[in-house]
Amino acid sequence: MRDETHSYQWTDDDDEVALDAITVGIGGDTPVQEKLGLTIPETVASIYWPDWITGGDKVLSAMEGPYSVPEALARAEVLCALWAFERVVISLQERSLWRDEWGALAEFPGYD
């Protein structure tokens, strides 16, 4: 996983897409379940990426998962390096789903 000085860019806007990145999408019903006092299942994540050209080869868009969030972040970093994407970004269903043990998020949302 990334070092503590790095922070992931993130969004909770479903319409925002990073065309130069491997995206880790994190979603679930955790906030609702917490409010109802229910047992919280592990938060899951998917990894997806757009069509990408690297070294003259085309990487086709695809999606993988579900993974645990730490597994998804680790896999995204491997794919980012393998296919020379510029970064890994996070798409959150809600900001409250993020846990500090997964790493740092940028202070403000957006993939700028």
C-alpha cells in the first residue's frame, strides 16, 4: 500500500470518471446498518479501468472484484504499475465508508 505521505484522490460523484487511472470503487450499506445497530459486514471494493494505450499496446477496459478494500488497493497498485496508468483513485459510495487504516484521502473530493 502507499506510504503515509501520499493521499488518494477520491470522489463520491458517480458521474466523475478518471480516464488515466485505475479506480477502486467502494460501496455498501454500512452507514444504514450502523444506524440500525446491525452487524457490519466487511466493506467490499471493485477495481475498474478504462481502455488505455501503453507501450503501443491496448489495455481493454474491465472490472474485477469484489475484493476486501486492502486487497483491492494492493491489486490496483500492481495494475497501475503493470499497465503504466498514471494513478490509483477512489470512488466512494459515501465518504463515511473510508477507513484510515486503508490510507489517506485527499482533503477535498475530485480527480483533478
